[in-house]
Amino acid sequence: MSELTLTVMRLGFLAVLWLFVIVAVQVIRSDLFGTRVTQRGSRREAQRPQQAAARQSAPPPQRQQAAPSGGGRQRRGAPTKLVVSEGILTGTTVALQGQTITLGRAHDSTIVLDDDYASSRHARIYPDRDGQWIVEDLGSTNGTYLDRTRLTTPTPVPLGAPIRIGKTVIELRK
Amino acid sequence: MSSTSNTSTHHTSTIGSIGTPSRRNTELALLVFAVLIPVFAYANVGLAINDSVPPGLLSYGLGLGLLAAVGHVVVRKFAPYADPLLLPLATLLNGIGLVAIWRLDQSKRLQAVSTFVEAAPRQLLYSALGVGLFVVVLVFLKDHRVLQRYTYISMVGALILLLLPLVPGLGLNVFGARIWISIAGFTIQPGEFAKIVLAIFFAGYLMVKRDALALASRRFMGIYLPRGRDLGPIIVVWIISILILVFETDLGTSLLFFGMFVIMLYVATERTSWIVFGMLMSAAGAVGVASFESHVQQRVQAWLDPMHEYELSQQGVIGHTEQSMQALWAFGSGGTLGTGLGQGNSDLIGFAANSDFILATFGEELGLAGVMAILLMYGLIVERGVRTALAARDPFGKLLAIGLSGAFALQVFVVAGGVMGLIPLTGMTMPFLAYGGSSVIANWALIGILIRISDTARRPAPAPAPNPDAEMTQVVRP
């Protein structure tokens, strides 16, 4: 075997050995523990103000750019977001994208109400097959009110109609 | 204040818990890499020595590949969230160890020795047994916490394993160290297995006793002094390791066990004073034993003045060996980039060139660059072990992982340090690289346990139990 081939193999082997070490270190680097944030939606989700203090400030601030309706799925004039207009969570908005929104004191609710007069699973708001948003009381202690009437059956929610849960009022907006 | 509402989970960013996908495919890719490197090395050795690709290339490559494949499939099936690096690193070290052993088999000088046997096929067999034990560990040890039940049985088991070489008729005295036993023609080094069993005992024991050891202490001159009665266990372990040193004249094993205990004690109690105590005690023990044990004295002499030892052995004085000096020369002639695989003269080391001194072969033929890469791989295995300990959710798993990786690190240090002349030479083997059945099998089992713990540690945490309302809903009274 020629000297040159052997030299090339020798250096090549060292290079391959080090390459393995470097790849292994890269794997460690990408494997560091921690929380991982994955963006699932095609556009940015409205970020609600995180600070509790900011949330308590009285005027309902419109912190969120209205999320434009995505795709041609939604009809004209359909609500695009749900806004909390009264109560401790004032100013909170949730984009409506066809998902069911649950309200209540339970930690896994979409909107966790810190409200002594709300039940743990108080109400839910969901779109029916036509895209019409429906509010349904989930057997809450103090009831869910649409405008002034206490809900007994799932009821379609008009734009801007206040839904009252305990001390919290939410409404759907464009 | 209220918790924030999670906006919907469907269209928004979701925050995963500890973000660990299973990473099995990463492991597979690394494994393929780890099998190809030894095949390359094997071809390289053949081309350098015989000018031809060795005829056994295919079978060795397939053998190693098969072992890696079996390991991978079992991990995928039984430990899907395990650490992706441990298996490839162990496979690679085992593979290049096989190549180096085969390379020394080709040496004319070693073949001339009367006791010569082809070591590479046997080592491949031992590796297969090792992977077999690895598979057994993963299949039958569903949860490492089961081992906790056997805390005191482990202690007895470890003591028996350690004392076996002293049993007359069973133990073998090989070149001054009684660390082997002979059963049915096979020689076994029980100390390698005792390492794992003892780690289980220490982990179980310290998990229960750590509060007493950590909290009941007085502060004196900036360090915490443990109470007299809490010193009991460390003194017992110290005495045992001294006894090993005296009766089996094996400095390495003794250092390994005591060091492992001190590491685990420190991790369990977070008291620096244990390290100070441990260092003082092991130094005192080593000096004390060295003052009357001739075998240890000789090793120390060879360490302090290897050249003198070499000259004595050249003059034919019985009981002296040129090995240490030859190993140092091997490292020296390797230089930075080495002489190339198959082109060194590390076979001059003679006896034990392929076991205790195998690192010298790498030192000569791959040079500083290669030895650094190999030591880094050992370092990565230890790092993954420590990382597993950090991530483990139960104290027993933490202590066991730290103990096993600490023992692994100590063993690498003791062997590499001994071969390089940093510390006196001891009769231990480089994990995975060196020729020796017990070592390879025991270390595969060790990797198996680490993989099991890392699988438990990295498994996504179960969702927290739904929290029933802390407060009752108040009723609106009209």
C-alpha cells in the first residue's frame, strides 16, 4: 500500500473519529432539557397581556390586533374574537378559530375565570356546523346570562351581545 | 391572582412539558456511524499490515452491526425515551477496541509468545454476551426502582463477589493480583460485576440515610464534621477497600470502590467534608498498605522511575517489567497524529498489550488526536450518565446513575492514568476497549441500567391529576 494512501487513511480516520464526537455533542446540544415552544398556527396568535397588574387596570385596552379571519371558511360578519369586557380578566381576547372555548374555574378551561361566582365548568362557546357561535351553560351554579336572560338551552350568540358569568362579561366581536 | 387562560390549544403555540421526543432515529443514525468507523479502521489495519482488505472484514462488520441492531431494536421497544448517545458511544468504543485487539493479534512479536491465542474472535463473543446482558437488563428491568428492594442483598452479593478471588481453589493469582476466579475453564473478574452491585447497595443505603448524614453534623473550621456514629458506613467501606488492597493487591479496584462511595456520599449529602475525609482516608490507606505490601511497592517504584524498572527487566531481574516504559514510548512515538493504524510498534509492550495497555496502542497509532477523541467519548458517556442523574425524578435513580457513571469515570481515570504514568499502574481494564470478557459484559450491563434510568427520567411526565376546585362556588343570593 502506498505511503500516500496510508497517510490519507490515517488522517481520514482521525477526522471521522472527531466527526463522530462533534456530531454527538451536537445531539447533546439539541437535546438540552427545557420547554419547547411550537408554533402550530399559520399566523401569530393574539398574545394576551401576561401581567396580572396590567390586566387589572380598569379600561378595557384593545391590546390585540384583530386577528384577520383565516381562510375562506368563515362567513362575512362572523365574529373573529371573544373579548372579556368586564371582570378581573378585562381585556383578554381569544381568537375564534373554530375551536370550542370553555369557561370556568377549572385549570384546563380555555379561559380560567378567577371568580368566586363561576363554577369550575361553567359554560362553553362553540361553533355549530354553519359556523354560528353557540353558548351553552354547563349546569353552572349561578347560571350563564345572555343579555338579561338566563340560558336554559344552547343559544346562538349575536355579535356584541354580553354573556355574563358571575362577575365576568364576555362578548364576541368582529 | 388568577391564572392566565390558556388560549386554545389548537391554533396557538403550545408549550410542551420537558421537550424530549424519543430520539430513537438520532440514535439509529449515530449507531450506523458507530459501526462504519470500526469497519473503516479494520480495513485500514488490513491494508497497512497485509496490503489487502482483511478477509474477515465482512464478518466483523456484520457481527458488530448485528450487535448494534439488536441493541437498538431492544432500546426502541423497551426504553423508547432513553438517551440517544449511550448506545452509539458504547458500540463505537467496543468496535474500535475489537479492531485494536485484532490488530495486536496480527503482530508477529506477540504471535511468537507461547501463550498466544487469537483474542479478537473471543472478544467479539464477549461483546455478544455483553449485548445479551444489556438486552436482558432492558427487558427484565422494567423500572430501576425495583433494584431498591435488593439494597442489603446487593451488599451481601457484592461482598461475596469481592471475596471470591480469595477462596482457595477458586481464586487465581495472576501476576501478583488475586482478582480473577476460574470456573469451568473460564476466568472471571468478579470485581467488574461487584462495581454495579455495590452501586445499587450504596444508592439504596444513602437514599435512606442521607438526611442523617447531611443534617446531623457539627460545623468546625468551615467544614461540617459528621457525628461519630454516622462515620460508621464510610469506615466500613474504607476497611473493606483496604482489605481488598491487602489481600488481592489490587490498587485499582480498591480505589474504584472507595471513590465511588465518596462520590455518592457527596452527591447524597452535599457536604464537601466527605470529599476531604475520603481523600485523606484513601491517601492514608494507600500509603499505609504500600509501606508493607511488596507488590504495591513495586508498582509505585515502576511509576516513579519506569526507566530504572525497564533496565532491571532488560537485565533479566525477576519481577520487573518493561511494560510501563514501553507504553510511555508508544505514546511518545505516536506524537500528535499517530503513526497510522497497524503501523506502530505497541506490540513491544508484550503481555497485556491488548488488555491493560490497549490505550497505548491507540496512543501510538492514532496519536494525541485519537486518544483525545477516545477520552472525549468516555467523557460523553459519563456526561450522559450525570445528565440522567440530574433528570431522574427519584432519589434512588439519581444516586444509582451518579454512582455508575462515577465508577465508570474513575475506572477510565485509573486505567488511563496508570498507562500514561500519572498514577501507579493498576490491573484494571479500559471499559469496552480492552480485551477481557468480564469487563465488556459488566460494562454493557452498566450501560443497560443507565439507559433504563434515562428512559424513566426522560419519559414525558404524566399529566397532573385534575385539580378539583379548591374553593366552592359561591351562590348568588337574590
